[in-house]
Amino acid sequence: MAKPTSIKDALKRWEEKNEKYVSESKEIGLQFQWPPIEKMDSNLSQLVTCEKLSLSTNMIEKISGLSGLRNLKILSLARNYIKSFSGLEAVGDSLEQLWISYNFIDKTKGIGTLRNLKVLYMSNNLIKEWSEFQKLQECQELKELTFMGNPLCESYEESGWRLEATRKLPQLEKLDGEPVINEMNSPSNIYNNLGK
């Protein structure tokens, strides 16, 4: 069986294909590597100017190696084998969007380290409990959440799920691709508040 692609080799390939240095690039795509990447490591620390990094559609099990990426705003790890949010602490101040759908996450412990997270795509994971969903309240900047496909949603009718989710996260503006209309941001309320 072929050896997995290392981060080092994937970055080298990227440089050859794009004819630029990874250390100077704002957007790096390492998705769909063949053979797939299995481990994130310290070779990622070269990406000092990177704002958007995609490692989706590989076979990564653990998030790691992000400590040099102080400018990272968007991280895509969809379609991997990731089981937890552990390893994101290094990008806690900069990360604004995390795309982590189609993984094996069943606990949300550690999500609160992402202090500026605005967008979280985590559909089709394994979250079953409201207690895990509620930990998303730690992300006070969170405005957009995609969560469908988790066992928690499947146990509700759609309207019931939306109602409960937006009650627990009242700051959301978009849930599962649909705008959230609640008392605070309904058009009539905005209109009434204009005169104040």
C-alpha cells in the first residue's frame, strides 16, 4: 500500500504546481491529496502569511501543527477522520471560519478557544447531546452554523430543531443555510427600533 502523503511533500507539490513559495501565499489548498495526508505536523508552521488553508478530503485524525499560522482566518478540514476540536488553540485569536463537516466529532470540548469564530460548518458529525451543542455558546461571535446531519438534529422535526437551536444560540444569523428570524432581528423589530 502507498505511503501517506506528508505535509512536507504536499507543500512541495503545491509550490511546484503554483510556482510560488508557501511562506508567502495567503491561500493554500492541500485537499484531495493522493495518497491522502494522515497527519498534520510542524511543517505547516511555514505558512506564516496563510489566511485560508484547506486540508479537506484526506485521512487526518488529529488537528495539530498550527502554531505558526497567526494569520489564519479560514480552516477547512471537512471529510477527514477528525474526532475532536483539540489542537485549535494556536489559532484561537485569528480563526474566523472553521469548516469541519463529515468527520467523527462527538464532543465540542475545546471549541471555546476560538474566540473570534463567526462561521462553523460542522454538519454530518456525531453530536448527540444538547449539552455538547450548548458549548457552542462559548463562541460569542458565532453568526453562522451548519449542523444538520448530526444525530441531535435527526431526533427532531426540522422546525423543532431550529427553534431549540436558535433559543440556545440567540446570536445566530444563519442556521443550516437559512436566515434566522427571531424577535431581535425580525424586520418589524428593527423598524420599531429605528425611531428610538
